[in-house]
Amino acid sequence: MKKVNKIKWGIIGLGNIASQFAADLLLLEDAELTAVASRNFTKAEQFGEKFNASRIYNSYDLILEDKEVEIIYIATPHNSHAELAIKALEKGKHVLCEKPMALSYEDAERMITASKKHNKFFMEAFWTRFIPSIQDVLEKVKSGAIGNINYINADFAFYGSETENKRLFDKELGGGALFDIGVYPLFLSYILLGNPKEIIAKAIMHQNKVDLQTSIILQYENAQSILHASIVSDSEMKASISGTKGKFHLNSPWYIADGYSLFENGVEEAVFSLPALGKGYTHEAIECHNCIRNNKIESELWSHQNSLDLSKIVEEIKTQIGLSFA
Ligand SMILES: NC(=O)c1ccc[n+]([C@@H]2O[C@H](COP(=O)([O-])OP(=O)(O)OC[C@H]3O[C@@H](n4cnc5c(N)ncnc54)[C@H](OP(=O)(O)O)[C@@H]3O)[C@@H](O)[C@H]2O)c1
């Protein structure tokens, strides 16, 4: 059997999501976690030991000089994504950058420009785009299973703790519900219905000037999406996509749904079970591998333009709710 060369990953910022992603990389035979970088050497050593990375750095700059590393996964708070991604691309690395890729549309554009200029793959890590249940729902919607979509309802809410989830409440780090989790329901509406004609958003703000909760209506020609994100309340985290002929109901939590149901005239007609591999980050990593192996600088499933469109929608909401990271 032909031996496939492993894609060599480096991770920058060894926090919560970096651990989850690294655990998923271990499930992929053609992935190797080659190097990790933290601001703290001991932390990097421990992380490296846990996830089999042998090259350890206590500097984000140094990992970018490592010729062994092919693709950098950026897992730092949102405020540092743009500069780190651009630097990595300049150093000839491919980049998978955590969502939201940037705090402004302007920064998002700079990142895409850098990818094109240096001819290196770049993708915003919108993992939900690649999980089996979402892939399946998108295919079925495309083939007309529920007719034309006229209503989407999706939310993402949980009780954030100001002591345990400091990042979420910190304006300097790009905190707040909209940028951290509001992008998920926006993603769902965008991927199904495209760019809205009109956006209406209202938020409740924290004294730190980040949004605690934000509610959004996206108005399309013949459809509406009602979306919500909150770091101070709870929700069922289900999503429904209602069309002229039927409705899909994604299992909770919908952004990593292990399946979905099809309803017709209010009756559950079919149940589909489609669990993700690992924690679900494997699927986006596989997409990175496919693109890199095929010399593509962007994914067709979550393209540069998709990221830019989403960033523009978020930018408009940011303006409407008076959120500023300047
Ligand atoms: N796709 C998903 O499901 C998902 C889930 C959660 C988060 N995310 C995204 O991933 C990014 C990181 O989130 P997280 O929850 O992993 O955050 P986290 O646990 O706070 O980890 C972030 C890491 O970034 C590094 N960092 C660099 N500058 C920092 C600073 N000024 N303050 C704090 N940390 C700093 C730190 O690593 P070192 O100390 O090692 O340098 C830290 O451990 C965010 O953009 C978030 O939106 C995505």
C-alpha cells in the first residue's frame, strides 16, 4: 500500500481548544503534531508530552521558523488571530485559524490577502461546516427535501463565568457573546441562505463594554432567521430549518449535532444519526489535509469569500449594538 506523508502541524496558544483539537489530530493517521508553542515553556512541555509533539517552543515566533512545520493552527484569543495568521503565512506556513478569524472586516481582508500573496492555504476554523450532520442537512436542503427555506431558528447560549472564562468578558481579548458564539447561528443562516438583505440586532452589554447577549434578525427576500447568543443565560441549543415542505431539527447542541430529524406537517418522519469523529475537529483537519495535498489555498466548503461574508455580517451587527474593540 502507498505510504502517505503525514501533514505536520504546529499549534500556537495551548489553551482549551488547542487541547481538544490536538486530541482529535491523534485520531488521524495522516496527521502529525510536530510542534507546539506557548508563552510558557513548562506548559508547552506538558502539552507536547500529552499529545506527542516533540518540538517545543516558548515563543510564537520561533515555531514559525521551524521548517518541519507545514500548517499552523492558531488557537489564541481572537484579538491576536490576524497578526499571527499573517506572520505565519509570511513565513510560508499554511494556516488554520480559530473562529472568529478577526475582530474586523478589514483584518479579515488582510489575512485573505496574505494567503493569496504567499500562496499558502488559509481557512477559518469553522469546524461545524465539516461535521457529518451539517454536511448531510446541506445536501438534503440542496436537493429540495424541505422545499424553500422560509425560517431558521438557532441559538448558542451558556452561563459564562467571569472568573473561569475571563476571556469572554475581556474587551481587550475580543470578548462577548457575538464574536465567541454568535458567529455559529450566523454561520448556519449564512450557509443556508447566503447574505441577508437586512440585519437587525439588539444586545445587552456588560459594564466592560462586551455584549452579554445579542439577538439578531436576518431578513432575506423570502425568509427570516431569528438568532441568539448569550454568555449569561441558557438555551436548548437546538436549531431548526423550516421550509415550504418540511423542517429539519438538528440535535442539541446543534453546532456539533450527532444527528437530526425531518418533520413533515409537524410529524417526525425520519431520524438520522451522524456522529462526528472524535470531538468533531477531525473533519476540519481532514479538509485542511485535502486542500494542502491538492495545492489549494482555500477550501471550497468554507472559502475565503465565505469567511469575508460572515465577517461583514458580524461587522454590521457590531456597529448596531455599539460594540467596539478599538
Ligand atoms: N472551534 C471551537 O469549538 C472553539 C471552542 C473554543 C474556543 N474557540 C476559539 O479558540 C480561541 C481560543 O479559545 P480558548 O477557549 O481555547 O481560549 P483559552 O483557553 O483562554 O486559550 C487561549 C490560549 O491563547 C494563548 N494566549 C495568547 N495570548 C493570550 C492572552 N493575552 N490572554 C490569554 N491567552 C492568551 C494562551 O496560550 P499559551 O499560554 O500557551 O501561550 C491561552 O492558553 C478563541 O478565538 C475561540 O473563539 C473555538
